[in-house]
Amino acid sequence: MSSSHLIHSIGSSSCVNVSKPFTKGSLRKIQTLLKPLLTSDTGRSLVNSRKRNAAVLIPLCNFHNVPGILFEVRGKSMRTHSGEVSFPGGRVDENDPSFVAAALREVEEELGVHSSRVELLGELGPPEGNLTQSMTVWPFVGFLYPRPGKDAFDDLADDDPLPSISVAAIMDEISEDEVHNIFHLPLAALTSPTRLRSSMFRGQRPYWAVDVSDVQAQWSNDATYADRLFPLPLRAEGVADDSEVGAGKYGKLEIWGLTGWYLSLFMQTLRMCQ
């Protein structure tokens, strides 16, 4: 394999401890590595002012004191990317005061998580276009709290674990037309070679596609959650790797395509990979 196709390697100098819950201190470290949030979108260098815009949130969270990211599996009735793993988010509407406000609105619409439960940390970038290049997708990063009123946790010390969310409680609030399922993926899983498949984003840039086929089964002790699961349509073998269509390759459910690319960027930002 030529050097231009070599995937970046798993790093050992991550700026966060993937085995310890998120704390105020670790969130501050992450915040320093991200692009600061703009006070106005007029300051953005739009790739194409005639393109539509979309915004997504990379929702960090603790679950049972395990640090990770909350992902969605899109509803089967969705016109595009049905059954695929994604971050919460969607198109920026004319009534949205900002791109990040659009991301927060979509988080509430899709997951039932109000913006008062989200601590915004910054922006990831550069933004990429969607598969048809009709829309620019802006990624933001935030931390999810289990209930409104983030100020209620001000008394926690910098190294105290931040509170954990309840995945089952969020599942009870999801928009079932848009979201089939949600799952928490531990940060440690992103450093497990058995989950990672080297891939090429749009056929040009290396990144990790992440196998999460088994993750949905981990909630089997929660009948309310498990009863809502059903088999998802997966991609057949032999289809171009950069097509970004379907739930994954080789019969697997994967985080890939644009979501996988942004996840890899986040991993690089945290120095979880090189």
C-alpha cells in the first residue's frame, strides 16, 4: 500500500484519559483544542454562500461514569441515510439565529434534550460538504448533562466526575420518525484496533471507520430499550468504500462517511490518533 493510503495510527498521548469520566478539568482541556465558538455566523468563511448549511453536535457524555459520545441510528423511514449512524443535527433554517443554535434545536427535536442540558465546548473543522455537495455541514462539540441547570454542578471540583446521562431516559424522548436508536460509545472503544477499519474519505483522505455492530446489544438488560431494536439494512460487499451509502461495509453497522470523518477529526484533535 502506498504512503498516500496509509491510515493514521492510534496515538498514546491523548489529552484526555479515556478510562476516566469527563470532569470540568478534562472539558477545559478539550475546549482549548477546539475552535472557539463565533459570536456571529457573519464571521464564517463560507465555502459557497449559495450552498445550504447544516449543523451537527458531537455530544460528549458520561454513562455509568464512562466517558464517551452519544450517537444516533437514523430512522428507517428517513429519505436519506436511513439506518445509518450519525450525530444529531440537520439543516439550518431561516429562523435559526446561528448555526450552533440550529444544532441545538435539532438535538432537542431528535433526542428531546433541551439546550439547557448542553455545555458547548467549541467547533471542529474545517466543515465538509454532504455527499451531493449541496450543503455544508458544520460540526460543534458539547457535553450533555442529565438534567437542566448546569449551574447546579458548579460545586464539583475540577477532577470530580461530571454526572452521567440515562440512555434509557433519552430513548423515551426521541423522535421515532427521525431516530431509530441511540447508543453511547466509550472513548476507549475508539482506541480498540478490532473496531477500526482503515478507509478513505471521498477516496482521498484516510480515516477510521468504526464497527459498532455489537454496541446495541449491550442494552439488553433494559427491556424498554432492547424491545425497540430491530435489524437494520446493511450494505453489501463489493460496493465502493467511499460511497457513504448504507449502514456499513461487510454486513456491519459502522460509523463511517461524513460522521466517521468528523469522528476521526475529533480523535486527532484529542490526540487519540495521529
